[in-house]
Amino acid sequence: MNHAHVGSSLAALAVLLVIAPALSGVVVRTKSAFAGRRGAPVGQLYWDLFKLMRKGTVYSTTTTWIFRAAPVVVLVSLTAASLLLPLDGQASPVQFSGDLIAFAGLLALGRFALVLAGLDTGSSFEGMGASREVTVASFAEPVLFLGFLGLVLATRRLTLSAMLGPALTAAWAHQTASLALVALAFFVLLLAENSRVPVDDPATHLELTMIHEVIVLDHSGPDLAVILYASSLKLALFAALIVEVAVPRDGLGLGWSLAAFAGGLLVVAMAVGVVESVMARLRLNRVPQLIVGAGALALFGIILLLR
Amino acid sequence: MSVLRDLGMRNRRAVPFASVPAEPVDEFRETVIGAVREGWRVVAMFGMPDGADATRVVAVLADDANGVLSATSMRVGERYPALTPDCPQVHAFEREIAEQCGVRPDGHPWLKPLRRHLPDHRPPARAEVVLDPDSYQFFKMDGAEVHEVAVGPVHAGIIEPGHFRFQAHGEDVLSLEIMLGYQHRGVERLLETSSAERAIHVAESIAGDTVIGHVGAACGAVEALARCRKTARAQAIRGIALELERLANHVGDLGAIAGDVAYQPAAAFFGALRGDCLNMLMTLTGNRFGRGLIRPGGVLWDLSPAMADDLRSRLERLGEDLEAAAAAMFGSASVQARLEGVGAVSGAQCLEMGFVGPVARACEVARDVRHDHPYGIFRFAHIPVATGWAGDVHARALVRWHEVRRSLEFVIEQLSALPRGEARTACGALRPNEIVVALQEGWRGELAHVVITDDGGAVRRHKVVDASFHNWTALALAMPGNQISDFPLCNKSFNLSYAGHDL
């Protein structure tokens, strides 16, 4: 990999890191449009983060260093995971054979830290939330691997950088159906991993029904800001994964590639908003069925590749 | 043949208090238990001091099929054998009597403080506190995998305070215990000791979302005791106000139910339309929650023809918008999948425990005061009773929606043909030594105000029973076997009043 590629992929990473909070704003704005409301500004989360960064932090006396470490671990693991994706459509800043397992592992590490922090508070709500989060994750992770397996089979590459880079453009010409199914499975995965409707309701205030939000109830101030930012980054990361699979950008110049990347993120965020506007949340014990359904989509894509 | 004597008592028809039998304890128990077995329903049961050291316990029962009310009473000292083991629907009333009057119902299976306050209707020579307000023993389950979840009294949303204690196994609820009383203000005592002018304001404040309901019932009781005849116009305006209140709350509830399952379109539109309903109440009464309209003898504010026309056209527009929002909500498969089969109450539970209102109607128990014990405008304009059969969250939502449609039709019809006449007539002094029961179908169900006057025609006892008093038990019965994550949805489908219960 030459230096030009490192530069362009870092530029794409910068785009991702900067616009992540805006993507959450786009989801909210899309929902508002459906509800006939004006809605909060797209940049609201930036202001919220700014506000939280200037506040103090309150720690419960039952918590330990685990609780304090969690926000940092979440943010670092997600940022590290985004280093593995070829966000410019060419190559990723960090790559090694089998890095797709590291990608899944980094996501799991972030979740593990957050779940531990939730348990650390000793609250029954957060304990329930932690149990739910892990349940959802244990169904979601195999789907991620199935999707990756589909990509591996379609491109015959073993690094994220290669299989989502130029090789993908060639694969789209022959394996259209499989890749489309993988992209669809990743979209359901995005909804599940990011606690969106129909899996969870990010807008609810009801602690008994929440999955993800309830784990972070005890975080405040800059800690909460880091967690909120990391959550928006996670949404952006999954949206980026979908854009990478769905929009091969080989042959576009850096400018067009970045524009297509940002535009793709926007479309995914709007799609999330549309899903949240047109359907109700699933009953909690039905959530695994949805995720297994996404796994079935990816599996079907794989079967098509094995012809 | 009923074991209860026919006293000529009907909804809002006063009878001499002396005609209410004062039976020995055993006979009282037999009468009440026997009547309930025959199909009578306990509307209210309460105690009041009778002499220096005894308590008079009065039970008011209703025969809904025939529109008849009746009452009986007993005189007890320190204790009496509880009725609850043989007649579960009085379980909360007996806890209330123990708490208010310091009388112990022996053999009550769940004798815990109800609102956690000191006795306020205790005979003067007694000093017992049967239920210590500071000691509340929660039901507990043992087992390595059973865990306890405590919610409230401070909640995440802007709602009233109440404490819920779950015993759960993972996501499955094994039992739910509800502890209330945080909103206790001593409403009954205030109604009994305040001047008539002030008592009306107290009645309006029993539950902030049931202003018309409670003040209508309180005025109904006062008017019956004063033999005051209201004009047809006043009754029509009261009926319009009551149904507007029902509209506003049912529409708000439908929106809140949609919000709890994260179905945004219906949540947003019903939420906005609730505002429209409240604004109409504002046009009618000058207050978005209907305060300051109903007073003894009629209503304070008349409706001009221009206002009536304006309201009618707004209601017609509202009807169209509501149809669209309801079509979205009830037509959505994801919403149906979420609502059906959650939080079911059976018809048998309903009959046994005496639930009222939409909760009862959602399991095919067609109880509706407007139909069973008609009063005021409802003697002339009949609103069909909406029922469901499944008794689950979906059925309760659907019953609300049908009631919204019917209330809308009723109000539009009344506005088109308002009777002429004065809005208010004079209401004189109360007759001494009488008892009256005023029932009203509030939007949550039956509201009962029982008023007993003394020798001088002053209020001796003013008993208030909100629909929530009966129905909180329904929520506790509906939860076991459900998922703990469904509790907020289930709770919303009942939407019971904390203030109305706590008084």
C-alpha cells in the first residue's frame, strides 16, 4: 500500500468521525418529517455533546474503575474497528489477513465494556438491560460472520480492505444477488446492533423496556458524552459497512468517492428513520427471530455463491 | 328474590339514611356475600364513626341489570370477621376501612396499608392504628433464580408516583405488587369539612384528568339531596363536557399506547389530536381540563349558538383526522402483533373482583353507568356500550377507539339540538339524614360519590370511589405470565389514576 492510499483512507475516516453525530440527527429528522413535526436540528447531538463535555460527572458509590473505563474502551474499540474498513473504497489504514475477525472482536469488546459497566452499578434495571444487550448480541454476531463469509466467498479475499475494496466491484458484476442479500442482512444487523426500532426504541423513557439505553442510565457528563458519541459512531460504522458493500467505488476519484460515501451514509440513515416511522417495535422475545431471519438472508446469499 | 331490601335507591335518588338496615355483623356478611353471589356488585363500602367508640360500616351495591342500587350496614367495634375471603371484590374496601377507621377485619388475607396514612375517620374514643403506615411488608418469592425489580415511586416519565414491585424470573413476571398512597391528600375529609363552595373545588381536584367526571358526580349527589331539578340544557351541556373529557383522554391514551410500542405515526397524530380535544373543552369551559364549568344546579357557562356551531365543525374535522390515525394504528400488522395477547384480564376475574369501565368492557362485561344507571342527558340520548372480548391490551385499545367514535357522534348530535332553557337553577339546602349514591361513567369507568347528611343537613360522610380504586387490582392480575418489558405497555392500556386512588 502506498502513502497516497493511507492519506485518502484517513481522510475518509475523518469524514466518518466528523459526520457520525449528524447521522443520528438525520434519523431523528426523518422520523419528525413522518410525524408531521419540524424536529430537532440535524446537528443537535453536537450541541448535546458540547454541553455534556462541560458538565461534571457523578459516580455512584457502588461503581468501580470498570464503570469509569467503559466509555473510553467503547470509543477506542469502535475507532479501532473503523480503521479496519477501507472507507475510501480502496484500502484501509490497517489491514492484515483475517482482520474481519478482529473487527467483530473490537465490536464485542466495546459492548462487553458497556455491559460490565451496567452490571457494575448494581441496578436491577441495568442488569436486565445488560442481559438483553448480550442476548441480542449473541444472535447478531453470527449474522455478521455469515455476511463476512458471503463477502469472502464472493471476492476470494481475506482482509476487509481487499474484499470491500476494488475486488468488490468485480464481484458485483457476477454475484449481484448474493451481495444484495448480504447488504440487506447488514441493514437488519444495523437496526439490532444500534438498538433501533423494531429491536429497541431509542426514544423511550421506560426503563423496563429498554435494551441499550438502560445500561448507560448511570453515566453522566463527559462520560455520557463519550458514550453518546460512540453510539453515533457505531451507527455510522454499520452504515459505512452497508455503503461499502452496496456501493463499489473503484475507479472514482477521491472527491467523488468521498461524496458517494457521505451520500450513502445519508441514505442509510434516512432508511433507518423510515423503518422507525412505519412500524412498531417487536415484542422482546420476538427479537431473536428477526435477527435469525437476517442470518437466513446472508446464508441464502452464501448458498447462491456455492453453486 | 334478593337478600337485599329495595330501598327505592337509584342513581342520584336520595333515601332516608334510617331506611338503610343496620344489621348484626353475621347478617351483614350474609347479605353482602349473598347479594354478590346473586350478581350484585359492590359499588362502595366504607366506615364512619357512630357514637364515641363504634364504627358504622355501610355497603352500597348495584344491580346493573335492573338499574337498582341498595345499601346495608353494620355497627362494629374493634374488629369483625372480614368479608374478603368470601367476597374478594371488597378486599381493597376492607383495607381502606381498617386504615381509615382503625377497625380490624379478621381473616383478611392481604391486610396491608392501602395509602399509608393515619386513621382519619376513627371514632373519637378509639386510639387504635390497625395498619401502621410506616410498615409495609412486600410479598417476596424465594428461589435462586428469582429476582426482584423495584420501580418507582419516581418514574422516568412525567407521571404520578406509585411503587411497583416485581418478582421475576428472567424476563417473565411471576408477581406484581403495587404500593400506592403517595398522592394521599385527605380528599374525603376535605369534602366533609369544607364549605360547599370550597368542596366543589376539592371535587374538581380529585383526579386532574377526571375533573368533569368527579365534579359531575359530586354535584349529582348534592342536587339529589337538595331536590334540585336541573334544566334539560344544563344536563345536555354536562353530557357534552363529560364526553369531551372522555374523548380527550381516550385519544391521548391511544397515542400513548402507540408511543409505547414505538409506532410513531399514531403516537404523533393522536397526541396532536388530544390537544384539539382539550382545546374544545377550553372553548366550552374556559379551561383545558374542564374546571369551573359544573356547579350545583347546572353549569356556570352557557353555550352560544355560534360556539356550538364552531365546536360542531371542529368536531367533524377531528372525526376525520381520528379515523385516519386509527386506521394507521389498527391497520398496522406490527402494532397488532405487539398489542394482542399482552396483559389479558379474564371476564371471570372481572366479575369476581368488580372491575369497571373499559377494563371490564374489554372482556365482554358490559358495565357502563350511562347504560345501566342512566342519569341526566343519558336517560334520553343512549350511547351504545362498546365491548371487546379478549381482555388484552388490544381489546382495551379497541374499546377506547369505539368509545371515541360514539362520544364524538353523541357530542355532535347534542350540539345540533341543544334544548332551550337556563343553564343553571338555584340549589337549596341539603335534606337532613339522607343517603345518596351518585354514579357517573368517567372515562376510566364508574365514579361513585356517596353522601350522607347529618341532622342539620350538613355532610356527615362523603365517600369517593374512583374507577382506579377497583381497577389497580386488574393490572396486578394482568401481569403475571407476561414479559417484564411489556409492563409499561400494559400499564398504559389501563392508565389508572394514582390521585383518584390515593384521594
